[in-house]
Amino acid sequence: MNLDKLIKSSADPKALSLTVKGILTALLPVFIAFSGADEATANGILDLIVDVTFYGSELVSAVVTLYGLLRKFKLGRWSAE
């Protein structure tokens, strides 16, 4: 399963998917209940989690792409032949 497809929005690839946002939002009341945080603090934490998730997936994607390009360059294989 390609995790990148689950994390990125199908409408805007530069945004986090509504599925992930929905899951995180569903966990928000549980977090509020057990942590004693108010809604504003919890929403700030949720926004931070969304940003970390999105930028983390972008970083992993960039590293894998760079590794693949470097490997192609090192091996000299630019086609499947």
C-alpha cells in the first residue's frame, strides 16, 4: 500500500487528505477528555500534528526520490533494458 496516496489530498496534492484530517479530528475529543486541555490548545496541537505528518511524508518522499536518482546515476541504468 502506498502511504503517500493516503496522506496526500486527492483534490490538492500539496494538502493533507481529508481522511487523515478526519481521523485526527475524531481523536480530538478523546485527547481533550484525557488531557484536560481546552479546545483552543487541542486545536493548536492538532494543527501541529497535521503539519508534522504532511511535511514528514514530503521529506520521506524527497529522500527516496533522491536515493533512486543517485542509484541510477551510480549504476548508469537510465532505462529498464
